[in-house]
Amino acid sequence: MQLKTAHGADLRRGRVSIQNQVYLVTTVIRNRQLLLGNLYRGRIVVQALQHAADCGHATTLAYVVMPDHLHWLLSLGGKVTLPGVVSNMKRHTSRQINLQRGAAGKGIWQHGFHDHALRHEEALLDVARYIVANPLRAGLVNSVREYSLWDVVWL
């Protein structure tokens, strides 16, 4: 248990939430279970990202929902923190996915998440391409056109 706390503290060290800052967030399903390989469950995650946008909490620039994790490139909205946005997404998706699979009350996401605040010199399009190509690199598909759970605003 001590390792979890220490690692979680490492993830939080230096984390700040800046309005309109672009962040690359990666969060993982507990024990790397392949819960999101199901299209219906993956769409639950996509809907949660849309909900964050509808509430003004985050603007999604790119994402890919992988079977066991999520990469989310977002611009943080006002009056919320990055941990708050990610926590809301995790809470909503856990509840909906557990209803679908008949496992109410169980968390599906690992604690914490990895984030990277993009600096001005980093190319957003390069990061978005990296995100979208994740299923290709993982060997899930031969072309990103074959994978349904991704999007970028520049299309």
C-alpha cells in the first residue's frame, strides 16, 4: 500500500491547473483489464469526454480509448482543476460501465493519472498524431481507419 501512496504523490508533485492550458492525460484501467475493448463501453468514455466539454470543464482536442487505457489531449476550462476533470470522467464512466456489466460499486480505473502540460514549442498536431496512432502501434489494427474510438479536432 505504501508504494501506491508514494507513486501517487509522485504523479501529483508539481501538478498545477491552468485555465486554457493544454494537457496530455493518460489514465489506465485497474489491473490493465481490457474493459474498454468493447465498443459500447468505449463509447461511454467518449460520451464522458463530450460531457466535460458541454459543461465547459475541458475542450477535447484529441483522444483515443484503448482497451485498457485512455489518452486525452485537452484544454482545461475555467473554474475546475485538472484532477477534478479527470476524477469526474472516471466517476461517470465507472458508474455507467459497471451498470452495463452488472458490477455496481466497483471502481474500474487505477488511482491517479499521468499528465503532461504542453509547452508552446511542442507541436499539438504531432502529439495528436501520436495519440491517434496508438492502436496502430499496439497492433490492434493495420490502419487507424479500422479503429473507431479516436478523434481529433483538426479533421
